[in-house]
Amino acid sequence: MACRVIEGLWVRLVDVEAALAARSFGDGSVVLELRDELCEWNQGRYRVEAGSVSRTDAAAELALDAAALGSAYLGGFTFAGLALAGRAEELQAGALARADALFGTARQPWCPELF
């Protein structure tokens, strides 16, 4: 079997709270339960809404790991797509749609550099 090498853009959020606070969002809100074995300080729940991001003790609506969040962070992948691939779990009905609305972007991520 032949191996095909392709270029790609990958994001690893090391400080999730700061990264989310620096990003713009659409309307709505969602509580994410984040797992992160590499950067344990990122683990926990985050309320993400237009204009603010904060840690919370509220019930999680969507569970995922840091790698999946990195995939959605730039807007190239949807949370619904991540759930279909088994990379995110909707804990409350409607959370996938709300997260997709929040993280949706008009432009797809693009990287002109070769790695």
C-alpha cells in the first residue's frame, strides 16, 4: 500500500482559557468539558459565549479533548463533524449546534507555508 504525504495545519492549545478569550465568537453559549492529559491545567469546564470565556462548575453540555478543540478552534471543522467521528460527545441536546454557531467562521483556515 502506498503512503501519501499531505500538508496540514494543526493547532495545539496550550493555554485554552487565553486562546478562547482571544478568539471572536458568534451568538449563543455552550459549556465545554475539556480533557487534556498533556497540559493538565487546561482540564475542566469552560463557558464559552459571545464576548466572554470563563471556567465554570455548571453542567457540561459538550465533552471533548484538547486535540478535538484544536481542530474546531480555527473553524475548519465543526463540532457536529467531530461528534460523528467520535471525537466529541453531546451531553445536552442542541449543544453541537450551539457550539458550531459559536465557532463558525466565514473563512476556512489556510496555511501557505510548507512544514
